Amino acid sequence: MNKIELVERETPEAVVIEIAGQLTIGGNNETLIEKVRAHLAAGRRLLVINLEQCQRVDSSGFGDLVTCVVTAARHDAHVRLTNVSPQIRSLIKMAHLHQAFDIFDSEEEALKAPPPAA
């Protein structure tokens, strides 16, 4: 079984969730979705998912990321991805998911960017 480690921290602008490991089937990815839901229920409106330490994402992992984005949208909130490796970025584009995600090169950029237009 592939395991992921999630490290959360709060900034004035957002909650940052760092993912280390592999976001793949059997990787206890439900924890990511549960954390996102908990932060949304607490009233947070911007979540930044930092993939710098994420080595691999499979179709199940992409499904979980899309679930996070859709769940946030239902709460008038936003999920941004940051530090996405070239390999994962390529898979996102190949799967035509690049329009589903707000992707930023750095965490700093993701935190400073204005909210997307409605």
C-alpha cells in the first residue's frame, strides 16, 4: 500500500496542505478529502495543496483532487495546486484536467493571486 503524509498549516490567507508520498489508489487519500471538508466547514475559503513532495499521482489521486476542487466550489471556496512536478503537470494536461485546476509555480504565488473570476 502506498502511503501519503499530509502536513497542514494555516496562513492569514489560506490553509496549506502539503502532500508527501504518492497520491494513488490504496494510499488513504480519503484523509485529504476529509481535511479539505473540515477546513471548508470551519469557514476557510482558500486551500492550497502543495505537491512539492508528491512523487506520483494516479487516476484515483487525480479523482481525489477533483473532488477537493468540486467540494470547495460548492462552498464558494477555492483549491489551488502548487509546486506541481513536470511529470504530474504533463499528466494533468494529457488527461485534459488543466482547466479543472488552478496551478501555480510556487506557494507564494498561490497565496498572493487574486480570487478567480466568478
